[in-house]
Amino acid sequence: MQQTIWADRGRQLRFEAGDPTVSFNRCLGLARLGGAAVPAPLFSVWIQLRGRGWVEAREGRFDLDAGDWIMLERDSSPQVQVGGRGLCIGLLLDTEALASLEALADVALYVGRGHLSRSERSAALRLWREAAPDGDVRSVRPLLLYLASVQRELAARAQHCPGRSRGHKRQVFGRMQRARLYLEGNSDRVVRIDEVARLANFSSWYFSKAFHVLYGESPQALAARLRLERAAMLLRSTSMMVGEVAAASGFDNSCSFARAFRARYGVTATRYRTGQDRQGKRAAAARRGPGAVRNVPDAFNASLTTSGERTQ
């Protein structure tokens, strides 16, 4: 039985809780304005192979560029959408698949996001294809083991998490990772510590202390840094006025934004944008020169095109 479902050319998939068709591990493909909503209680993995995509979940909103991956908890209820030239592969996992991964190799998958290199992307696509025709736990295991290896830095950090046993450490770390992801997904506003601590089911005091131990900075410092990084991204990629950028990054007024931005980047927001514009023009001129290299190797791009054609 074919377990792969494609949403192509605007088709929208929806997996409801209690739907018998999602009682097993499901491979998904989203292409060319396709999308999926997953209210069902399933751990989900999403890898953007080409173009752009967007995820809205309980943890916030996330943009996906080519190579980005994101993993979400069972109650995240993600809605995933890809752009007109986008291609994203997904995997919905039940409790049995996650438990078998720990039993088989003593590793776990954690909520979070990151980026895959081209070679890593190609390997993930190959393993996803091999798992897609079956969908049972055994066929999915190689892909899960590969994804666990992608998260090796997170696995190493989990060992420093408070807890009496390895299982307890992993549980606590998973909740801390979700809290961190929540801060990343809400970088457009000020997030109160008690709000994110409730999501992780910790007291504010314990959450702040454990967070600093794990990540080397307080949740308040990370939230402030993420908001300024968002502002810098908006200055680079949009024509929004500086005051609009400040409001879109959760600052009450332009004065407080100006002070914080200069302290972080060493220049005013206006000078930062001017400098980025100049760098962008020089980079564009260099790309137009002879011998420009394509962004995606021909062989890999062809493999992605083949995947997209299967959606028809």
C-alpha cells in the first residue's frame, strides 16, 4: 500500500485526530503551493528541499528556506505551506516509531529547527524515498537514525540537562527545546517568561535557571537577540521604514529600538540597511560575471524535479 501523499498545485491536506489514515507513519510531499494541516497528535518533521515554505504552529510562525528543517511536538498542530516553486518533504510519526528509535539505538528526536547542507539534503531525500512506499516502523528507521545524527549537537547538550536518568534528561531537554523554539517563533513581539515557562510546564524560576545552564544565555537575552536579528532581516529583505521594522520586531517606540539596534550591530538601522544594499549590489554583479555557479547542482536539482513531477 502506497503511504506517500502529495499536495501539489494548491492542494491542501488535512489530518484530523481520530482519522484512521494517520494511525501509521506517513510520508508527505508538498510542492507548488501545496499545503498540509496536522491537528492529529503526531510528531512531525519537515524539510524544505527547494524554494520557500512557511510553518504556523503552536510554537509560532517560521519561514523555511531551501535546506531548513523543523521538528514539532505531537500537539503543535502545524499548518505547512510551500511557495510556487517550493518543494518540502514531511514525515508524521506516531508514538511507536519514536519509542522504537530509542529502543533500537538509544537516541531520540527533539523539537527544534536547523539547516541541512546540499549533501545532507540529498541523503535525507533518498532515505525519505526509501521509506515512502511502506511507511511502517522498520522502513522509517533509517531516516529516523539519519535525522537523529543531524541533531547530534542537541543530543550532546541534552546530557547536561538536569535529571536523574537519561530518560528524564531527554524529557526535560525536549521541553526546553520547545520553549526555545517558541521564542524563535514569536520574535515579532515581547514574550513574557511566565508565558513560555507554562508551555514547558516549569516554574518561571526553574525554567530561567535551567535555560541559562543549557544555552549559555537567559531566555530574556535570547528573546531580545532574536527580535534584533528579525529587525536586521527585515532591513535587509524589505523596504519597510525603520519605524515599521521596529514595530514588527516588538519594540514600543523607535527610540528604544534605535538604542538596542546600535548596541547590537554598532551602527544605526539606516546605516545598516545602506551597507547591506551595497553588499547586495556587489554580490549581484559578481554573480552576473562569467562562470557563475548555479545554486543547486544539476543532478540534485533533477532529482527534486522528478519528485515534484510525481505529484501530478
